[in-house]
Amino acid sequence: MKPVTGLLCLLFFITPRLSAQVAVGENGTISGLAYSDYYYIASHHNESLEKNNGFWFRRIYLTYDQKHSNAFSSRLRFEMNSAGDFLSGGSMTPFVKDAYLKWENDQHALYAGISSVPTFGLVESTWSYRSVEKTPLDLHRIASSRDFGLAAKGSLDQDGRWNYHAMFGNGNGTGPEMGEGKKIMLSVSYQLTDEWTIEAYADRHSRENSRSYILQGFAGYKTDTFTFGALYADQLWDDAVPGGQSTRLRVASAFAHAALSESTTGLLRIDHTFDPNPQGENIDYLPVHNETGATLIIAGIDVDLDHNIHLIPNLEAVVYGETPQGTVPSTDIIPRLTLSYSF
């Protein structure tokens, strides 16, 4: 299929206006969202992927929320998506993304089960274009977006300027953990002004033969028409065995999006990994070279078609440094047309 033909075909996927939620009884709601693309790999360091193109779903959510009382609520969320390894076929298989019981009062909330982690909640809400790409630590497989355990979040003052999110979890994403080690995560943010917020994050993950640490700092600026964010994260992974080696992965990112008109928004993001990413070739939908640092550039235009329906032409490009062999991998260039909608 030619790229232009594919882009035109995607327009037929646009659905009629969708309602915000579907009520179930007096206290339950069902909601969902979907991110789909038509992609074309114009250039890639892995030559076997060049000229690949097609349609896929990078995310489909179906969520049921239940309000039990003023204090207790629960959520069950399923996710499914197309395989992003350019090899696997077959049908999409749903899995549990969220499954938790929540208790809350005016300032604090407690979660038991599978819930979002403190690692990049504020980063993702500021970036606000998960439909285009994951946040840096999620994308580069430094941290998972979910964990199974106990969490607490809320405000430390009456004004709601000091906020925290802490979690004690398995450290194994949505899966169970059979080992001895666990993961401790904590983020603390402070709202400097109505527009500026800063956050510090740290975690420690212990396993039988290794342990890892992540430190991250983030600053975000947000108004009705302009958003800016910047972060720096440093992960250190130690093999806890005699003679074991340490692996370090440092990431910096800056992004911005601004209203261009009443119905269009321009967005730009740049991520830079200072170190080779051992998991690079396993990144879904965007495999990167694993022997050199890289700079990811994302640019796009968000067109607001209707309530909760967005068409986003965008481009992802990955520029590489020099490998230990003295070569520079070819630049990855992937134009996409993304359709995002929710109900």
C-alpha cells in the first residue's frame, strides 16, 4: 500500500460524535479510548524495516468505574493493542491494566491492587499527548506505568501546593512477583505558581541478583494556550553479585505544545539518551539502536475534529551517535497519522 493511499484510508475510521461516558446503574460508568495510526517507515537503522507501513492500534482501553460510597471506589480497566515488534501477527488480546480498590477523603487517597505508579504521572498529564508517544521513562523501558501493590497519594497542605505519591509494589508491572525483592517509589511535587510546578522522584528496586535506582527531576509550565515541560532522569542498575557490573541510563527531555488556532495545536518534543539503551531494540512501535546514545525528535499538529476526537499528523525521527565500532547508524524517520478518540 502506498503511503498516501493509507493516509486517506485512515480518514474513514473517524467515528460520529461520541458521548463522554456510559452510565451503569446509579454509581457505575463505562468509558474507553483508542489510539490508532497509519505509519510509514521512511528510513531505519534496521534496513529490514524500511518501507514497512500499515495500520495498528497502539492502545485501546475499556474502563469500568464503580462508586461504592463517599469514601470507597474501584476501577477495572482492560487494555489491548497491536503487536509493536513488526514481527508478530494474530489478534489483539486484552489484559488487565488497572484493578484497584480506592479509599479517599478530602486530602488523601489509598490504593490497593494494580494502579498507576508515581514515576511519571505529573509528566504525562503535562505532556498530555500520550496518544502520540509515551513519556520518556515509559518509552525507553526504564519504568513501567503500572505496578501491583499499595499506594498513597494526596496533598500535604490545605492549599494543595505540596503533593505526594508513594507506592510499595512488586516492581513487575501488572504481573505477580514470586521473588523476595520489592520496589519503593516516591514523588513529591510543589506548585510554585498557578502555571509552574516542580517535582522530584526517586525509587529503589531490589531483586535477588540486582538492584536499581532512579532519580528524576521535572519542571512544568501550563496555561490554557501553552505548555512546556523539561525533565532529567538517571537510572543506575547494579548486579548484586561478586564482580557484577553497573549499567547507567540517563535521559533528558523537553517538550512544548501551543494553540495555533481554536481547533489546532502544534507540538514538539526532544528526548536525548546519553547512554546506549540495552532495551532499545525491544521498544514497541519505535525500536532504537542499542549500542549508542540517541536523540528522538517528535513534531506534530493536533486537529480537533469533534468532541474527544483528534487527528494528529506527526513525525518521529531518531538521530544516533557513534557506536563502539566507529559507525553511525542511519536515522530512523517514521511519519504517522494518528487518530485519537475517547468515550
